[in-house]
Amino acid sequence: MSDLSVELFGVRFKNPVWVASGTFGYGMEALELYDISRLGAVVTKGISLKPREGNAPERIAETPCGMLNSIGLQNPGVEGFLKKIYPEIRKVDTHFIVNVFGETEEEYVEVCLALEEADKVVAYELNVSCPNVKKGGMLFGHDPVVLGRLVERIKGKVKKPVLVKLSPNAGDVVSFARVCVDAGADGIVLINTLLGMKIDVKSQKPELSTMMGGLSGPAILPVAVRMVWEVFSHFGFSIPIVGVGGIYDTDSALQHVLAGAVCVQVGTANFFDPYAPLKILEGIEEYMKERAMDSFSELVGRAHRLVPRP
Ligand SMILES: Cc1cc2nc3c(=O)[nH]c(=O)nc-3n(C[C@H](O)[C@H](O)[C@H](O)COP(=O)(O)O)c2cc1C
């Protein structure tokens, strides 16, 4: 049997196939379909300090090879999560990573602190594609100074590892990754959705109530793989990279891994094929078996070793 386990920031994951925030609820919804303890980890929907209703409809639109969403981070708040959802999660034999967001630095810190004693939660994933109300709505992840301060502040207060999920809309991804590394982040997650828009030509109006939304799905795979490649080129194995964006089958997952991702998250594919994460897991095992590889870690960043260095 190939060894698919991965150790990151002192936590051992049974395999590198996780599910992405916002595309798998809190994990419990999938229990009727399959045993989710087969997954390497479940990243929850984004959690904020107070409950949020989310945006008005329409919040989803189909696009070529993908979808746009403007859900607006609907969630029950951290207390609601701990009271209603966490007791169920505790019974599942896999790790949970809570995706955290806030409108101020304090809110991020408070959400993380509220989760410190929840032992099933092994790490926090910061969604920094959120408006900072104290900075006039500028997204946390779009300003390097604001991002660095946020990560440093959280790292100074919490015990659990902190992953930062970067936006592909902010500009040079390597410099934003550098800010996170310098601020003490334990991992970089690449990428969140790309800003997009769809217009309905019958009504001649934008389809989403918010006009613009986040593009996800196979359409964004090449962008995500490029960003994983760029960040790995600069940082190598010095910080773990988790790849997310456009993964829907074994090939697309392996592209992330060969570019430098040590784990992958399956997102939008869960909507059109709920079994995609399991198929990918089996596909990676098969791929390794065909090549007589014992350890998954041999694949991480391998494409870099096979191209001439400038
Ligand atoms: C409906 C929906 C909701 C999402 N909610 C969140 C969220 O709460 N927090 C977050 O960081 N990312 C969220 N995402 C982004 C995904 O986790 C992922 O980064 C993105 O969709 C790219 O991966 P994919 O192409 O495999 O879907 C959401 C995506 C979708 C489609």
C-alpha cells in the first residue's frame, strides 16, 4: 500500500485530499452519501463572530466550465457552530479546519479564540477576501500591510496553526505569500475565487444581485496551478502550500501537487460530482502504484525538478 499520509505543522493527515470551504457545508450534509472520515480533512464553510444571512438571490450563476457565487458568507456564527454543528463533527474520524473571516482584526481573533478548545479543529484557514470595515471596505487580502498585521496579530494570540487563503485578485501572489510567511503563517492556501460577472442577455441585466461574484470550477484550474507554481518556486518546502481551484479529477489534482501543493482541496466539483474527492483519492493511489511510488511526498513539486532552471 502506498503511504498517502501527510504531516503539516505537526498534524498528521491521513491523506492529502481535503474538501474546500463553502462547497461541502460543515461535512455533515455529505454523511448520507459516504463516510467522510475517508477524507484527509474537511474545511468548513466560513465562520464569523456573529451569524450572517448572506446576500439576496440570485447568488449563483452558471458559467462555461464553472460557476459564479455571491453567497455573502452566510453562517450561524462561531457560537452557533460550537453549539449546533461541533457536537456532530466530533463523531467523525477526520480533521476539521475552520475557515474564519471577520470585518475587523478583532473579529478574526475572537473567532479563533472561541475555537481554541475544540480539539477536532486542527487549524484555522483565514479567508482574507473580506472587506475590512475600518479601512473603508478594502479587502484584508488586497493590502500587504493590512494582511501582514492581521496574520501577525492572530499568530500572536492563538495556539493552533494558521493557514492563509490568498485571493487571486490582489496582484502579485508571491509578494502576498511573502507577507504571510514573514508574519508567521503556518501554510498558504491557493486560491480563492476569481472576481467575475455574468449578464443575462434576455433581461439585459447582471445575473447576480451583487453584480459581481467569485468564479470557481475547472475554468480557474490553470490560474490556480500557475499560482501554486509561482509560490513554490520562491518558497519551496519552507512553507506548506495547499492547492485549491478547479480540481475535479485526478489529473487536475495532480497538476496542483506537481506544481508544489502538499495537499489539495476539492471545491465546486462537489456540486456536480459529490464523489469527486474519493475518486481523486483512489486515482492518486492508482497513479502512485503504476509508478511504484511508496510515498506521496515524492510527488510534491516534482515538476520543478524536471524543467531546466534559468
Ligand atoms: C458556493 C461557494 C462558497 C464558498 N465559500 C467560501 C468561504 O466561505 N470561504 C472561503 O475561503 N472560500 C469559499 N469559497 C471558495 C472555495 O473554497 C475555493 O477556494 C474556490 O471555489 C476555488 O476552488 P474550486 O474551483 O475547486 O471551487 C466558496 C466557493 C463556492 C463555490
